[in-house]
Amino acid sequence: PALTIKTRPGDNLMLHKALQLASPGDVIVVDAGGDLTNALIGEIMVGDAMRRQLGGIVINGAIRDAAWIRAGSFPVFAAGVTHRGPYKDGPGEINVPIAIDGMVIEPGDLMIGDDDGLLCVPHAQAQALLDAALGKQVVEARMVADIAAGTYSAPWIDETLKRLGCPIQP
């Protein structure tokens, strides 16, 4: 679940407070305007988040100590990296709705991330989206098996092209 922070670019005062407020499993999600001038976290704060057994950190801004963070297994997503340290004088807000590149994140929404990117799942929609994702996983596993067996076909491609009026030259 997301513990959200809105802060001015380059300032991590509220991030320090959020680390104190967070519960195990929480994902701290920070809207710092996407600014890459000053890092908001590094080895020390990530180490503290790990000790507190948080689920991860998402920063719409910069981090530092990137090699140390990458060498570990704690999930950290950030817009960029810089060597410059942060300000610590606010202002900011904790547990308020935020947006990162148009993705609205409410406190308590579920954050999911992997090498392909990040997703916010509104808490109220979590079960329906899980059911849909599990169904999609079954369909795609069947497609992968068909490809391996040499039996895969995709008639939907020609059907779609015909419906769209796209002529294909053989």
C-alpha cells in the first residue's frame, strides 16, 4: 500500500517523517515534481526503509548511491540519479492524493513495479484487476505453449486489418 508524499523538488524533510510513520510493507511514493537536481534518498534512507521492512520506495525525482541500491534487492523506482544532496526544510504533505506523470495515487492504493515499470491499483479495484490479470496470464501461457508447439495462429490480425480497411500487399 502507498504512503504518499507531496514535496517541493529536491526536499526530503517529509520523506524522513514518512519513514517514521510507515508500517512494514508500505511503499513510500513521493511526488517531487520529477526534478533531478537534488537526490531525495540514498544508501542511508534506503537502509532505514529496509530495516523497517517497507515494501519499496517510488520517487518522482532523483536518488543517489545508485550502485549500492542496484546491488541490493530492495525495490526503488526513481526518475533519475544525481550526486547532489537534498534540502531539508519543506514544505510538504503526507498521505494526500498525488500524481506521477498523470497516474493518480491515493494513500493506501496498491503499488506494483518491476523492470517494465510501475502501476498503481486503486484499492477498491484490486480484486477485479487481480482476477483480470490471472485470466490474462492463462491466455498468454496458452499462447506461449502454442508457439513452442508450432501451432500458434493469430487470425485476429487479418480480421482487424480487414475491419480497418487496411489493404495488405502479398
